[in-house]
Amino acid sequence: MENQRVESVLREWNLPEEVIEVFKTNQINEDQLINLNEEVLKELVHLVGPRLKILDKIKEVKETSATTISVSEIEQSLPSEANSSNFSDIVNVITEDCAVSCCSM
């Protein structure tokens, strides 16, 4: 069940049980959790510390997902005749380029 996943995530974030219960009571799913804004979160979570922690974690998740490239996305963009060794070479180049550009910032 999707709400169980949200409960699990909130527990991983070490949030108080009362905050987790608010999310369960309000039937917040994963999509809704990741798209919560500060205004809505203020209505749900009255404790400032946990609210700020949730906002930080949401930001973290969004930043991580924005920079993640899935292998299937890369495979789909390759010509069909590309073989696995070519694919490995391309992935290595992309990974090295990302590491260089991230470190030079």
C-alpha cells in the first residue's frame, strides 16, 4: 500500500510518531509527500523542527532525482545497433563527465 511507503519514509527520516500519524490520517501518498509546499506542511505539522526536516528531505529527494540518469533512458537514446561494449564505454564517459563537472563547481 502506498501510504505504508510514506510511513516507512517518514520513519527513515526519524520523525516523531505524532507526525507520522498526521500523514496517515490525512492519507498523504508518495506523490503528495514529495510535492508538499511549506504552506500545506504548516497545516499538517505544527512542530517547527519536524516541519523543517521534512522540507529539507523533500528538497534533497528532488535534487537527487533531478540528477539521476537511469540506464534505461540511456539505452533508449542509443542507436539500436549499439552493442553492449559500446554502451559500457558511453556510460563510462557520461559518468566521468558528470564527476568532472560536479567536482569543478
